[in-house]
Amino acid sequence: MTSQMEKIVSLAKRRGFVFPSSEIYGRLESCYDYGPLGVELKNNIKSAWWKAMVQSREDVVGQDASILMHPKIWEASGHVEGFTDPLVDCKSCKKRFRADHIVKTDGPMTPQWMKKNFEDKKPKCPECGGELTPIRKFNLMLKTHLGPVEDEGTTVYMRPETAQAIYVDFDIIMKSSRKRLPFGIAQIGKAFRNEITPGDFIFRTREFEQMEMQWFVKPSPQTLSQEGEGRVRGGTPEEWFEYWKKKRMQWYLDLGIKKERLRFREQEKDELAHYAKKAVDIEYNFPFGWKEIEGIHNRGNWDLSRHSEYSGKDLSVMDEETKEKYIPWVIETSAGADRTALAFLLDAYEEIAGGRTTTTESAKEAETVLRFSKTLAPVKIAVLPLSKKEELSSVAKNIANDLRKHWTVDYDETASIGRRYRRQDEIGTLFAVTIDFETLEDKKVTVRDRDTMKQDRVAISELEKYFSNKFK
Ligand code: GAP
């Protein structure tokens, strides 16, 4: 792990953002728990996504489907057949490896690549030098059983993507919400993959959360027109693909991610998932390289056609004007809440050698600031009485309780004020309200801004208005 990752992993654990699951039992590999600050951060990410993708649009509706679904869905979707990783086993030491961990590649593991590097070159086990088995396909879906009997007939899959529930509910949602194409259905929820090589903290795990939106559109060319605030109606799948690409990139920028750390990368034809006609990833420049945080996919009519075929339910729609029937195409935007949380954490992280102030006992120590945006900061305001004395703490607690009605507030009365500012900076708290002995006289408090460290003296009676303006 790079040193920046080590610092983030350590901070995340020490301050209660994210830490390994089941640690008192020796932990469960690749599973993580979000602590008090982590759950606030992740909830803020998910709410920002929901607001941008559902609540602020009249053409996208939401859904929250069950994780366990009819097993035939995964046959229809192609996941039973095609959602696999290539694996080899060592015949001597019995260790199992993903093919690209034996022969490194940055590109896709195509059949040609596998033939050239494994069938022809016959590499040896990297652990013991033993002979390797031919490549086998390993399905990444996790299975479980419903009911008291565990046999083939009771197998169900833990969904590997949230998208499929949207396709199978497409018809009922379209009709019940009286939507007409083009429109979208969005969902946030858990997905599971039995990844062979999980790693890089919460970047690749076996249980994770996705934020997905499926945009249903007519396949034939239509004229683009602008309506309302630059909204595109009609439009071809290709035009909508470009529209959603831009929208999704802007979402990360609006939430403060540095522009130079984001880029688009179009997938090569032989990298594409079995359902995709075209895929462009939004990549973040992680300490371990440029990696995907979100995919924008043109899925054509693959999913709805297959579900029509496998379920027997016709999922085509009728064009009101031409009376022609067609299966809609889908443009998908698919982001990972956990991967995105890692990108936001890394992007916000700043270490200032020697600290920003020299007037406290904590001076000269390196100082860490998480520069989260207003929307994402897990704690918005810290309330810090200068002393623990009852006359100050009672005023401070009242202020904290009032502010807590609107924003997330942390109350802290231990250690020197310099130390407390640093603790708050380290978790990205936006403002600190200090209550001092003068407060008892002039009924005013000092508000310190995390980034500028500028201090304002504000009347207690004006505090709510002051912060309402700040959080507008
Ligand atoms: N429905 C399309 C789909 O699932 P994907 O590219 O496989 O596409 C979309 O996944 C996003 O889900 C990724 O960009 C990533 O953010 C997240 N994701 C996928 N696998 C993950 C894993 N093992 N751990 C954490 N996040 C993951």
C-alpha cells in the first residue's frame, strides 16, 4: 500500500470513518464497517446523488428493490453464463490465482491473451514453481439458499448489480408513475461479488453499495430539443449517453473533487461487459493509479429483450404517435458509494507540515485537514467551550442543542482549544463555535472557518441565520 493510502486507512480507523469488519474475531477479509463519521459521509454522498439524480428531476423516479430475486433473472441477464473471472490452480501447492496475477496486464484478459500467455507459454506457480491447471471460469456471484432445505432448487443469488431489479420492475414503475420515454429509474443499494482479488481498502470489496440509474430511451433517431433548464428531450441513445457522461462528471466536480484527478476512459471493445455496446468510465487518480469510480454504459436493448424472452412478459412500449412497438434501449450510470467515498476521502486529505498555527501546544506537529465540501462534511459545526466550567458549558450545550436541529454538531470540551481545532480539522468539520468568558458578557461567540481560519464574532441570537447563509 502506498504511504498516502496507509495514512488514510489509519485516519479512517482512528477517527471512526471505516475499519475492518468483525475485528474482535480476527476480521473477515475485504469486509468493512462504517463508524459514526463514515456513515455520515456515506449518507451525505448517497443523499447528494439521490437529490441530483431523482429529487431534482421530473424525469427520474426511485426504487428500492429486494436484494434476493428470482434466480432466473440472473440467467436472463447473462450473469450465470458470463459474469466470470479466469482462474488457475497450482497442482502442487493447491493455491488459486486469477490469471492476471500470474501474467500481469493492464488490459483486458481476452481469449487471445489467455491462449498466448497460458496455453502457449505455460507459466509456473509463482509460489512454488508447480504446474498450473488450464484456465477455468469462476462465477463471481455469491449464492445462498432460501428456506430450510439446501439444494439446487433453493439456490438464490446475492445481486451482483442493482440494475436488474430496475429492468424487471420497468413496466410496473413506468405505468404506476405514468412516465413516458425517455425517463429513468434510480436505485441505491447493496451488491455482492465474490471478487478473487479484493483490496485497496474499500476500493474493491465483496459487499458494496451501488448508486445506479437506468435511462430508458427510444432506439430510433429523434430530434434533440431543449426544454426548461437546458434539458434534453427526445434524443438518441448516443446523444443521451453524452448527456449523462457530462452530468455525472459534473456531479463529482460540484462536490469538490479536483478536476485534474478525474478523467474519462472509454473501454476497448474486448473489455466490454457482456451487456454493453459502449462503456466510458469516470476514473479517479488513486495513489495506486487511475481507476474506475463510475461507469456510463450503453446497454442497448439487451436487458429488456432478455427479460421479455425469459419471463414471457412483453416489455416493449408503444410509440403513441407512430403506433410502433419497440423494446427501449438503456443508458446506465453506475457508481459505487464506497469507491466514491474513498475518492472523496483521498481528495479531501491535506497534510500541512508544521501545522497552520504556532500559538498552541500542538504547534509544529504536522496537521491534517480533510477539506470536504459543505455537502459532504460529516460534521458541519463543532461547539467548543473554552473551559469546562458550568457557566460556560451550560451556554455551550444550549447552543449545540439549538444548532443540532438543523446541522450535524459535535460538542467537545476536553483538551486545549488548539488541540480541539486540530481534531475537528482532521475530520473535516466546517466551522467551530467557541464560547469564552466574554460570551457571558456580550452574548457573542467566535466562529472559526476550517479553511480560511478566519474568525467572526457572532451574536448567539444571530447564529442560526449566520449558518443558514453559510450552508445555502
Ligand atoms: N450495473 C453495471 C455495473 O455494475 P460495474 O462497472 O461492474 O457496472 C459499477 O460497477 C460501479 O460499482 C463501479 O464503477 C464501482 O464504483 C462499483 N463497484 C463494482 N465492483 C465493486 C467492488 N468489488 N467493490 C466496490 N465497488 C465496486
